[in-house]
Amino acid sequence: MKKEAIFVVYSDIHHHIYNNFNEGDRRIKESIRVEKEIYRVAKQLDVPKLFVGDILHNEKSVSNKLLEYILPHYAKLLGSTNNPTIAITGNHDQSEQNTPEHRSPSYINTFSKIFPGLICLDFEHIIENGCKIHGIPYLTHDIGMYESIKKCKKEIDKDYKNILMLHTTLPGSIDTDGRPMENLTLGNRTLKLLKKFDLVIVGHIHRPMMLGKNILQVGATNQQRKTDKDSDLGYWVIYQDLSVKFFPIKSAKFVELDWGEDKPDNKNYYYNKLKEVTPSEFKTQIEGNFHKVDDRGALAKNYIKEKGIKDKQKKEALHKALKDVE
């Protein structure tokens, strides 16, 4: 028997006019295409969307060019209350510190006042498809997070399935490059609280994964950083029994090339591996190949680390060699 879908879930789309790999604004066009695909699926399933934070990337300002892309995009996607998008605020949606007592300005909250199809659930709850959904936005340094979760726990209604939306790093979280993500503020007592909810969905860390029987780390929609290079990213569907299924979206990926290797196509984001060289070869390599490297500071830092260089003057000389390259 086919299970009935009740929500489509996504997070961390980070719309932005990026400086790198963005010929013809292809990265903002790609993130918009990805989001349209998610909305198409939700419309086809006739279910609401749950968005778990970070709609834009730059929390301090929005460029004229980005507005030119996203305002018509959201006017079309969020212009109707059919299949609404229920969202919480992520850290990249906030321009100031955010605590339960001091609320930062929020892209999610502001957009919800403009577009009728977007509902901001920060510190609120809503009933949808037989579920009571509780929302807690990103809180700076997780100040007040445990207390906010505890407050939501008191509002659990046994007449509904209770879903909690968070934007934070939870214990056991792993990022797209395999790094364990530490959080010294939220520990076992938080995990114990979260077990009281039927399902917890959390944004912020970009790797899609389950953190326990009832905790879903949603992950990002598409690759945005070099550390995402080996990751399949996309969206999730929640079914009536609160089981979940991940659906990857085919999108441009970061691809690491050997030095001198040609790009096989123009669809992905190609960059060169850091090549190990002797100190005498270092400046020559940079002068000859810097146009293929996208972050000179990272290259110098990696080289210094790999070679175990401790001498301050040598470090400064290497950084100067990079600075002198046009």
C-alpha cells in the first residue's frame, strides 16, 4: 500500500550572488531552479512545505541584482496560500544576535509579511495535516535553546503528531566533508527532551542524515561549498506515519581536478587540488598556475601546514609571494 505524503521538507538554500563559479549568474539561477523543483514536487503531492532556515546567504544585506532574481521568483512561488511554506529563521536570515528576549530582523519574518504563501513559525505553532508543528529559530550561541525546547514540550498535544522545527547543531551531527560538528551547549539533556516529540527536523548543517530514530538533519538543497563536493543534496518527504525519505536533486557539483587537467564540461564547479611542491618551486607554481586557483590564502595556509613551517618570516614570505601574483 502506497504511503500518503504530508509534507515536503528542505533547508539551507542560501540564495546569493556568489563571486566564484558564477559565470552569467549561473549559481543563483541554479538555486532558483532547485527550489522550483521542490515546489513542483509539493504541488504534485498537494502538500505544504516545511523550510528549516537560511533562505538567503548574506545576513547583512541584499544586493540589487539578487532582488531582481528572488522577488519575482517568490512572488510566483509564494503568491498563494495553497500548499503554504511553513518556515523558521536560520542564522543567515538574521542580521543581529537573536535570543528569545531580543529578536533579530529576519528575512523569513519579513518575507512572510509580503508573500501570503509563507508562514513564519518562529516561537509559534500551527496545525497542518494532522500534525502540530512547533518552530524555534536559530538562537545565537544556542542561548535559550534548551528552555525554548522545554516550553514547546509543554505544548505537545497528544491529539496530534508533534513535529519540532529547529535551526542549530545537535550532538552527533556530521557535515558534508565528514567532520563531526561539536556543540558544547546542547548535550544529552537536550536529546532527552527531543525524544518527547514525534519528529524533529533540523536545519543548519548541510549533510542530510538521521541523527536518531526521530531526528532528521535536513541538509542543504544543493552544493554551495567545496566541502560539499562528494555529497548528494536535495529534499525530504514526510509521510503520514512520520517516516521520511530523501530525494537527491541533480545539480551542479564541486569537482576537484589535478593540476593541468582540463574541465570535462562547463556544468560543474571545477577547481584544482593543492599540489605539494618544494619551497623553491612554490612561487614558480603560483605564478604559472594561479589563474586556476580560487583562494590564494587557503593555498598558502595549506602549504604551510603540510610542510610544518613554523618560522614567522617564512610564513610572511609565502603570503607575500601570493600577494605579488597578478
